Amino acid sequence: MKFNTKVIHSGVHPDPSTGAIMTPIFQTSTYVQDGPGNHKGFEYARTQNPTRQVLEENLASLENGFGAVCFGSGLAAMDAVIKLLQSGDEVLATNDLYGGSYRQLVRVFGKLGIQSRYIPMQDAADIERQIRPNTRLLWIETPTNPLLNIVDLDAVCTIARNHGLLVCVDNTFASPYLQNPIDFGADLVLHSATKYLGGHSDVVHGAVVAKSRELHEQLKFLQNACGAVPGPMDCFLVLRGIKTLHLRVERACENAIQIASYLEGHPRVSRVLYPGFESHPNHAVAKRQMRGFGAMVSFELKGGQLEDAKRVLAATSLFSCAESLGGVESLIGHPATMTHASIPREERIANGLSDTLIRLSVGVEDAGDLIEDLGQAIGG
Ligand SMILES: *Cc1c(COP(=O)(O)O)cnc(C)c1O
């Protein structure tokens, strides 16, 4: 089955009791058994829920994995992945990563004895040099957030295999429509389904797809044992969102190319970060491992002070100033004071995230309208 068919049909079957074409929302906490232990595969809704199960089958198929496990948010999904490790283990992570992921690793798992280090991952040879005896997991975001660097998945997964490390790729920015990390050797793929999968900014949800039966079983155990499960309504909303994933991401990518090109030629813009440009340092890698270049675009203003960036954010009308990304509507954000405020300033600047960087999540509106809105906000 091709991707555009999978989004609609994988794991989805008409409800056997009514023929309902849409997966019902099984809003129940428990299931009646004919006698103790004599049940239909469903005992208690933390452990199993039919709506969630359909979504998990669908996601596993979209990411070419063995199985998927859903959670109440992307960070709850990450929490389960890190709990595959033990005290004393180390996580080696992309330095330019989602602020909440950084916060969880440092402030929650750090004090439980799981260490983490943050390095640029554009140079595979350097990653290999950084591996220590207790390194156990490589945590990768690509494209990175918000600098839109690209990590070579094939190269990194080869190194990980040679050193017996697990690789988890946070695939939130690309979505499974543009990139399938398991095809390059990743063990685990994480999604904040809050973003492109849900796609309509109306649900918070997360998922992990595992390459192997063994990892899937360990994650199912953690899902049940720790209990950060999503509600059935949220699973339904993500399932519904996924049905148009290919259409939305396709259009958003087309809009992003036009917007990135417009900004590149704007006299008040000093730098546009977008992996679709041939001048982007990792363009060739992006072309190899992605089916499109994504709908995230970051840029900096010429000679910009923090105040200049803030003025642009306050002046757009179609682009809403908000955290998050991946919805049908376009958003504009200021990582330094919003999504990445939890990363200390020195560390942020050292990683190349300036005070004036502006991040766009391009939606599926009319590209001309979006460009006009940015133009009047940037001025000049
Ligand atoms: C939003 C986001 C997360 C966290 O997901 P939540 O659903 O908000 O918990 C993790 N990684 C990336 C790249 C994100 O954008």
C-alpha cells in the first residue's frame, strides 16, 4: 500500500457491530468479561482501548515500524523512551532540540542518574568521537528546531549500530509523509502528534513507533505501568487528522518554498534557514532522506535587536504569534523567548540561536496572502 492510501486505510476497519465507517470513540474505562479472564482482548482502558489501538496500527504502518504506542503528549512519549534506559546510562542528543525535550532530560532524568550531553550532529565522525562507554541512546531531531539543520540518518544509524546504541529520532518536524527514520536504521521514532499528525491545533498527543517487536513490548509495558495514556477522543482526533496528512503537508511545503524565497530576497532579512535551498549546508542530505523540505522556515532580521523581532511578531495578522507548529494555520514564533526560553541564554547563543531568530510554521492558506502579511509586518 502506498503512503497516501495508508493514511486513510491502515489499521482502520468498519465497526463490526454497526458498520460505522469511522472508528468509534470507545469512551469506556473497562470491559465486561464473560467470566474471570474470559474477555475479548480488552480488560481495562489504561491497558487497551480500541480507538487507541486503531491509531497505533495506523502509525506503525506510516513509519514502517513493528508497532506504535500512544501517549497523552509528545513529552509523555519521550518519558517512556528514556525509561528504557537505566541509571548511569547516557543520552547523546542533538544540541539544537525542542526546549521541552532538553528540560525533561536535564531536570527530570538528570536527577535520576541518566546523564545527557548535547552536540551538533551534522558531522557523523564527530558523533563517533563523542561516544562514551555508558552512552546508550542517540536522541536525534532532524530537521532541528529551530535552526533547521539536517542530521544524516543513514550515517548516524550506521555508527549507532557499530557501537550497539539505540537511536530515537524525533520526527515531529518532518512528519512521516516526508521522512521515515526506521528505513535508515533508527530503532524508535517519536512524534508529538500535537503537530502535523493531528494537524488542526485541537489536540495534545504523542506516539513512539518501534522498529522491533522487543522494543514495542518494552514500550507497551511502560505505557501500562506508568499510565500516561491518551484519551479515546484525542486518539480519534489524531486519526482524523492523519487522513489528510499527505494533502496538508504537501501544500504547506509548497507554501514554505515560496515564503522562504520571498524572505531570501527581502532587504531587511539577513539570513533564511530552510533546507530546501541549494545553499543550505545539508541540502544534499535533506534531499536524500526527505521527500520534501518541510514547512518550517526560520529567518533573522538585518542588524536586528530583540525589539525588532518582537515588532514583527506583533505586526502579523494571518500568522498568529503562538507556540506549536504543524497546524493548517500559519504560526510565527520567537524561539528565544517562547519555545526555547527554558534553555539558558549562553547555551542558546552558543548553539547559534540568536535573540532575533524568527520561526515560521507555514500553514495551508493562500501563499500570496501569507507573503503579503509577512511583507507588511517586516516593513522596509
Ligand atoms: C512539541 C514538540 C514536542 C513535545 O510534544 P508535546 O505534544 O507538546 O508534549 C517534542 N518534540 C518536538 C520537535 C516538538 O515540536
